[in-house]
Amino acid sequence: EAQAKAILDMRLQRLTGLEREQLENEHKELLAAIEDYKDILGNPVRIPQIMKDELTAIKDKFGDDRRSQFLEYEGDIDIEDLITEEDMVITVSHAGYIKRISPETYRSQGRGGRGIAAMSTKEDDFVESLFISSTHDYLMLFSDRGKAYWLKVYNIPEGGRTSRGKAVINCVDIEPDEKITAFVPVEEFTPDHFLVMVTAKGIIKKVDLSAFSNPRKAGIIAMDLPEDDFLVNVFLTKGEDDVLIVTRNGKAIRFSEQDVRAMGRTARGVRAITLKDGDVIVSADRAAESDFVLTVTEKGYGKRTEVSEYRKIKRGGQGVINIQTSERNGKVVGAVEVEGADEEIMIITQKGIMIRQSVEDIRVIGRNAQGVRLIRIGEGDCVAAITKVIAEEKEEGDEESGEATDQPPTESESSNENSGETEEE
């Protein structure tokens, strides 16, 4: 009350003078601050000193003793305990690039949708293998020299939907002269599953999956191979599957894997098929009765044949005719097991020409035939490889690219190309 009375007793001139004095003082302080800030910006030596002074002030104000304590963990901890277990889509390209991506990236679409791109690849690359595995699973890799390597799924680089991924050779410690020929996803190393290995010289070996339960960074010898032989394929079986092997000279053999006893890792294997001079294995895989064998030759001919046409015999025999090979269609380059007509294959020539075809467009023919023309081969060129292709779905609005390499054969041409000699067994 006394303070209010004193203010009311003051003359208006005096009140105005107090307000002006306050504004003048504030103006002087601002000018001084501006000059100081300019000096700081123009003098780099002052900046570290100011930071040091401020941190020292914080330390003096809040520098009390730590209330929490660091204690050494006495239990066992695994890096996997810190990684969420979830399913991932793993893709491997023909050029050897690998990545993992969440399945949620591939949205569900109605029938007739255009889909979304699975990987951004170079013009000469495409997705060759696709697996769905948990982040805690292993992906086993086998080289042509018979070595096995382990790769945890969570160690596979995670990429975006259209990213290319990382080169496989940079993910495992393989030798410079090695090439990865097979990928096998493994959830558990259980004793009721087996790894079946087949070489170019016709040797087969079956090993209990549990024999590979101790991963080593540098890999291990899965199959001891001589210098003139190499691993063609490795695949996982349940102990009761059928094996189908195809040779370069047009022969094939189908037998039960029970004809091959389980062996240790150091064993050399047993004979799967008796090969004639100059013949080698070009393909080996499991075969289901309802599947088809799709065979392609050097000069671009091919056909589909039902697996049921290959009667089961004992391993070690010479096999039966798979396709009639001649000067016209050439030797067999490769064969793949296909389940349905909605699958696709990629045919690659030595000069780098590639053609992608739907399995549905390739006729189903008996074993004793030369096949139909799948691709027209230019002079001095020939088919170098064939592989199944994982569909690279396109985003809506994208256009299919690529030049047509061949036209479907006419009915008369197909009829002529299906002729062959009497079946041999």
C-alpha cells in the first residue's frame, strides 16, 4: 500500500524518465552482446574456450557422485538374444548378389495385378534364388570345390525393395578360385534330414545334416574332390526322396536316395551313374512324381517331360534317354525340375544373349525326342546356361523391356522337331 502510494505520488515526467533509462540500458547491453558475438565468430580460438567454460560450469553444478553402478554380467549372453526372430525374404541374383528384405514389402494383390519390383538389377542380371527363412536360421553355401560355408540370415545385408544387395563373395571367406554353386537354407541341424551332393563325374554323397552343426568362419570340406571334378549341386532331403540326374550326352537316371547310405564328411561318395567317355553331369536335384524335367540343349532346343516317364532304377546304372542329342540340337546344357506352368526360365548364350520364357510355352514331350526350338542361336554362338527365374514383379505402369529373340514354333515345325529314334534304356 505504501509502495503504491509512493508511485502515485511520483510525477509523470519522472516515470517517463525511468522507462527511458531502462530502454537505454537494454540497448547498450544488446550492442555489447552483438559486438561480443561478432568477436566470437571472428575469433575461432574463443569458441573452444567458451565450450570448456560452460562444461566446467555444468560439472561444478551437477558433478555429484554416480548413483548407479556398473557390474560385470555373470551369465551367458548370445548375440541372437538381441536380434528379433522374424521371417525374411532372401534373394540371390545370377551375378552373385544377395540381400534380405521383410516379406511385408511384397504387398498382396488381386488377380491380374502387375506387382512390384523385387530387385533392381543390371541388364545382364536377374533373381535366380529366393528363400524365406528366419533371422535366426542359417544359409549354407557350397562351392564347386566341395567346401561348405555358413551365413546367419541376420548377417545378410538388409536392403530396400529395389536395392541390388551385396556380393556373396564379400559375405563369406571363400577362396579366389572358388564359385558358389548351391544355397541351402537350414532352420535346424536335425538328424532326420540329409544333404545330398552330386559331382560332374557322377559321384553322389549323402551326409547327415547334423554333421554340419558346428559352423566355422573359414568353412569346412563337405566333400573331398579330385582336381578334375567339381560339385554340381547340393540339396536337402528327408531321407525318402527321389534323385534325378541329367548328363550332357542326353542320359538321365532316377533312383531313391535310400540307395545311397549316409556317410561322414570325409568320405568320397559312391557312384550315382555310370558315364560314358566324355559325358558329365549337368544337373542333379530332388524329383517328385508330379514334377516335370525341363531340358535345354546347346543349339537352343528344349522340352518338358513328366518325371513319371523316368522309371526308378538302382543307382550306378547308365540311365535312360532323357533327350535325343544330335548335330541338329547339340549336347545338353542343363535341366531343371519345374512344378507348374506358371514358372519361368532364363536361357543364356555364350555371347551374353538372354531370353526369358514361360514354362507354359514349352511343350510337354516324351523322353525320346529332340525337343522344339526355344531360341534361335546366332552363328558362332551356343547356349551356355539355363536356370529357373524367380519372377521379378513390376510396379503398376512399368513396361516389360527386352527384345524378342525367337518366335514360337509353328505346328508343323514342332511336329518335325519332335521326331526321334527308338527309345533306349
